Amino acid sequence: MRASHFLSSVLLAGSLVGCSLVPEPELPPPPSPYTDLPGRTSTLSGVVYDPEAFFFLLANWPSDPEHPEEDPPPALYDGVPFLLYSSVPQAGISVLAPDDSVGGSTEGSFTGSWQLSGVPSSNTVAYSARATPPGREFVLGEAYMDPEAPPPPVTAPMGTYYPTRTLRPIVPHSTLCQLQVATMVGDAGALTAIANTMTDMGTPTTVADLMDTTKTAGVALLWVYAPSYELDIFTIPADSIAAETNMGQLFAIEWAPPDAGIPGQSPMGYMAIPDAGAMSSLGYYAVVLPPKSEVTEPLQVTFNDTVILEEGDFPRPWVIPPVVEEIREGVSFGRVFSFPGGEPPPEDETAEPVPFPESNSQCYPEAPGGMRRRG
């Protein structure tokens, strides 16, 4: 064999061996017929209003001239629109998780209504709504003040409003959470009454001092309402309710017409009574919290219905769930709703039952006794 032929054979064999050692290229896997779905989200909607102004309007609204003996209509949706006249236009709305992370935020409408989409759905995470004043001067219920019509007979005094966290859990377990309520309070109501009373007690105090985080973690305002099967806005304050707190300074909040001339009244007529067995006829209480650096446990406020009816009477004393909240600086407002208590009357098998409104689509959390707490 010629040397050139031998060399060519060797080179060819070597090249073939080398090719056999090169791995075949990896082909991408075929596309999967399945893919991960985006996280489930909920849409929350509701209204933002000033509950102190709401009561002020209710208490001051004149009687029907054709029926002066009758009280103002108790329902906001059947007569005088107290809720609309106390709504806050274009407020900022955020929903906050327990760790204060923001689940979403939006701006309310000119009418005080708001809708927030894209909040992560959960069966366990309890959000709370936080409302902040609009970045402009405003009038409560201004969207409903027709410039060509006579003004309403009563308007609530205005003041400086503060970001307010509503102490009401929102558990967005369904895709749509309706009738969620955000509250906002200002210095025309209980806050000024508290500052006036603390000043009279020897500690000069302004509302600005109550907002100063070096002096206090803020103020928790808690209003107890009587049981009701109506919509989520209630107009009947609870009477004869006692309260106790595990921290801070407790005040019973009372009300009288602003022109009564009672010392310490705020522009809306609210008064703060230092708790020494004092009891609010409105079921309205305030807790001025110590500085957050001094707090080692959650705030807990318990309520007790002091009305004891005769044996066999129903439904008092009412059952009132306690408020247990982690301390968060600033102003908080909690609407606390009572439930019928005592011994229920014998069941009438012939009577139609009165169901508690089903609230699955409205994301109300469960309450004691299987009913859903609304607040």
C-alpha cells in the first residue's frame, strides 16, 4: 500500500471516531399543554364617609313638616340620604395587609364611592381599608349639593381630616367584595373633644399632639351599634354599653347640640368624658394609645351591655365582640356591631324565619354564633 493511501485511511478513521464522540444536540421539549394560571384576585368596592358627620346629620335633621311628631327616617336608603351628605369625595383608598403591605390602592370618585381591582384573593389574609384626604379642599357630600336647588337644611361642620384606618377585616375570599366601608374622621368631632378634655385635666393637648408619634401611637375610635338586619350602614347607636381597655386612656364620647354651650365640646358637638365608670349613651368610646415604643401587646377593648331585662325577655343583654388590634400609629375607627343575646324566645314553628343576610359575595368575616360580622 502506498504511504499516501495509508495516511489517508488513518486520517479518515480518526475523523470518523471524532465525530462519534460529539454529543447530539439537545432539542427543546415539546410545548406543554398546561401552564400556571396567574394568582386569583378580588375586586373590592364601597364608599368612604365620615361616621361622626353621619350621626350629626341624623341628630340634627328636622322632622317632616307634614309629620312633625315622627323622628327622622332611620334608613339612609329610604328618605334622607345621610350617607351621601357625609361622603368624602376623591379620597385615597388603600387596603393594607396585617404587615402593613399594600394590597392595592385607588382614588375614590367624586361621589365618595370607590372600586379597587387586583387585590390578591385569600381565605385567611385580613386586609383593612385606609382612607386619606383628597389633595384639595372639599365639602362633605359635595357631589349631591345641587347649586340650583335649595341647600340641605343641615350641613356638618368641616375641619382638618386625617388618614384613617378602618378597623374592620376584609377577607377577599371571593372575586367580588361589595359594600366595603372606609371611614375618615377629622378634628371637628371626637378628636377635638378629647384634646379639650385632656387640657382641662392638666395636660395641654391639641389634636396635633394626638397625631405626634413621639407622644402617642394615635387614637382608636370605637362606636358600638345596636343589632340590625339592614344594610351595612347603621344609624342606631347602642345605649348603656360599658367598655374596658388593656392600655391607654379611655374616654366615653357623648354628644349634644353644638349650641348647648357645654365646655369642651367640638364643633360637631361631641364631648369626651374621662373613664371613671363613665358610660357613653351613644356606645362611642376613644382610646388614646401610649407611644408605640411602650407597647408590647395588641390593643384589646371589651364591651358589656349593662341592660339586664327581666327573665324571659329577649334579646338583651346584647353580645358584643371585643376589639383586638395590633397597634398602628395614627387614627383608627372601628364600627362594632352587637348581636341579639340573652335567651331566645320559644321557636314558633309556624312563623317564617328571619335570616341574617347572606354575605359570601360581600366578603364579611365570620362572627360568633355562625353569623357574619358586619363592621
